[in-house]
Amino acid sequence: MQLVVARIGRAHGIRGEVTVEVRTDEPEIRLGPGAVLATDPPEVGPLTIESGRVHSGRLVLRFVGVRDRSAAEALRNTLLIAEVDPEETPEDPEEFYDHQLVDLEVVTEDGTLVGRVAEISHLPGQDLLVVERSDGDEVLIPFVHAIVPEVDPAGGRLVVTPPPGLLDPTGEETGDGDGGGGSDGGTRGSDL
């Protein structure tokens, strides 16, 4: 199983270093020196991490064979992909890998079927579940504990308590019981 663990940003300095947008909750494991990562686009890689450090709150990496700013800048927007055992799970029980969430049935607390998780969209502020409904429409559900209080990969489902209007494609309340209250919660972690 392959997971996207980072996206390469801009070049940092003149010696081939790059900033990266980390997309894993385990950067010390996935992005450590010696790690060999596949890439998207594939023709750029594989890339081997030579060294890494944190600078001003951002991870900065150097890859074997990338020695100047031009070579580093050519890697911009490349996705870094790690090979992961499909049976592996994160240490924190509140974190999930994308492959654990995709294709789970999404239901409300009262058991009303919402749809199935088609993919996870990783945004800078939080992750979103892209849920495909039976009519082919999609709904985006913030992956926060207040809205997604129960995730059961073994049972093949997750439970949502959506705020009013979240499940209505027009953004208006329908009064059909799909809504529910809740305050903003902490983002649940997940790898790509």
C-alpha cells in the first residue's frame, strides 16, 4: 500500500534543500534520513532523503543527488510516497490512514445512510471526508471529532453528527433530521 507522506515545496537556500508540506502524522518514521520514497510524477523519483531539519516551523529536506537550487526547484509540487504494510495502523487510536477510511459506510447517529467515503481531502486547516451519496452527488464532511464521533474500520462504517445544512446540497436546513449540533473539535489525524 502506498501513502502520500509529503509534498515538496519551494527550494530553500542554494544547496539543494527543499521545504516540504508534511502529510503524515509520523514524519520521524516516514521522512527520516535514508528513507527511499516513490514520487508523483513517477519519473522524478525515487528520491532518497539525505538529511532533514526543522527551520522556522517547516521541515526542510535534502535528497541524495540534489545539490543546487535549480535541481531543488525542479522538484517543486512533487508528492512523496511511502510504501506501507496495509495491516499497519497508527499508534494513536484516534488517527487513521486514508486506506482505512475509504469505502466506509457513512451513517448519521439515527442510522440514516449518508453514503460511502470516496476519498480524503487533506487541506492545510483540516482533513475532509469526500462522501459519495447514492444519487452520485458528493458531500464534504470535516473530519473532526465533533462531527465524526465514531470511526469503526472493522465494522465498515463511521457515524456523523452533522451540523444543520451540512448534508443538504443547497446548504439549507431540510428539517429531515440530518442536522445535529456540535462544537468545533480537534482534527483527527490521517496519512494520505
